[in-house]
Amino acid sequence: MIRWQPGQRHERWASKIFAGGFGEKGFSLVEVILALLFISAILAISIPKLNNTLAHFQTVTIVRKLVSDIQFTQQLAVKSEDAYALYEIVFKPDREQYLIKHGPSILRTVTFPPNVDLVATNLSQSGMQDFLTFTIQGNPLKAGTITIQNRKSGKGYFIHITVLTGRVRVATT
């Protein structure tokens, strides 16, 4: 074993340290493969759970956004000074989206994420599109329910709108 002593030249001492002369340190190929197998097993277990969590988060987020947009459209109708102005939300379950409209102009379009399904509404009037219209007092012209479902878990959310007060409630299955 080489020992450094005062007054000795440093070159030989440094060359022994950096050349690995005091013992080989590192991981063998078997140890690296075992570590990679362990990490891949943990990922194989956690990724499906992460996907379910993401789908749940997307569903809850779109339900909250829809409730917020219903209240936003309601407030636009109240704030409007034109008694004949129509503020409405048009639902398109086949396209998985809804539109917020003021007369013929579209104010906002919201498309649902792939894990969320706009199942149905019972807001259609005499065979027309599903739409929710608000009066200048903020009251919807028709009460109804909007059904949204998480495609991964099958959990459903019902958004209920009452006709006289315009109150919006969310219920789950």
C-alpha cells in the first residue's frame, strides 16, 4: 500500500487515485440489469393507476367548467340590456362539445377530453338541438339534466338545472 508522506511528490499519489489503483469501484452488468427490472416493474404497476387518476381529474374538471359556463351564460343574460337577446348553450353530444352563443355569434366552444363522454341531455325542445336558453332575468326557459361520464371508470355526473331559479346542482352516480 502506498502512503503519502510529507515532502513526497504528488504525481504518483494522484495517478494511483485516478487510475483506480486502490480498488475497483462500480456496478456490474447484473446489478444494473436488476435495477432496471425493478424500476420497470414499479412503472408497470403505477402507470395504469396514473391513467385512471388523470381520467378522473379530466372528468371533474370538465364538470366544474360546464357548471361555471352555465353560470357565466346566466350572468351574461342578466347583464344584457336587450330584452330579446338570447344567450344559450348548445350541446352537441355526437361531437363531444358545447357552444356558448349570443344570437348567431359563438362566444366560446368547449370540446371534451378523450376520457370524458357527454352522454346525453334532456334539454331538446320539439326535436331540435339540445340547448339551454336564459331569459333576461337569468332563468332558463326549460329545466333539464346534462349527463357526463368518465369513460375509464364509468362514473357518471348529472348536472341539474331548475327552471324558476336557474339553480345548478351536480350529483354523482
